[in-house]
Amino acid sequence: GIGREHAKWSPVATAWYKLEPEIKMLKPVEGELAEALAGLCPKTFKLVKDGRSKGRQKIELTSAQGDEMELERIRHLSGEEPWEGHFKLQKIKTHFIFTIESTGVMAPEQLFVEAIKVLMNKCDTCERLLLPE
């Protein structure tokens, strides 16, 4: 059989999407606060020397993409003192991350290509029905 007849024949186990997370710095984090933040979220915030003042350090933003635990920690910290107002976690509304899990019958990459073909055929059908010659 095929997946259209019954779910037991569907090659897709689970498919979902999420929006790309983005960390936005609202104001500088320097000195002792910078050291503390780099200690709490080392994959995302890196300490660098502040070129304007001798010996002081500031935070440089790296990327925590793919590290859900670190992103959740950042989300939680952004609403607490002393971090509130320094940074926020938001989502990029034009960047989607798709995940497709397969049952093993077809590779996830192949499932995606086939799904796009089905979507294109459905769009063509809609276009033909809505714009008769």
C-alpha cells in the first residue's frame, strides 16, 4: 500500500519546523557582568578585551544555534536581574528550520524532494482550476 491509503504505509515518522532563533544585544555587557554571563553561557557569549579601556572585558556574541539547552538558559536569563534589558531571544520570522524523520523506507532528503513535487502538482492543479483558459 501507500501512505495515502493508510498511515502505516507512510515513510514519514515525524516532520516539523521551527523558526530560527536570534539573540539580540540591547545594550553592552562589560566588566564583572561580562565575566558572569560568559560563565553561564560559554557557547554563546565570549569574553573579549575592550579596546576602549585597559583591562576591562566585554561580551561578544557568537552563535548557540543547535544548542537548545543554551538557548533556553538565555531565554530564562533575559527576564532576570541583572540581565534584563541587556539582550533578548527572538525568532527570525523569515527563516525556517525543517526536520523530517523517516521510518527508513526513504531517506529524509528524498522525502523532502517528493513532498515538494506533490506540492508543486497541487499548485498546478489550483492554478488550472482558478485560471481557466
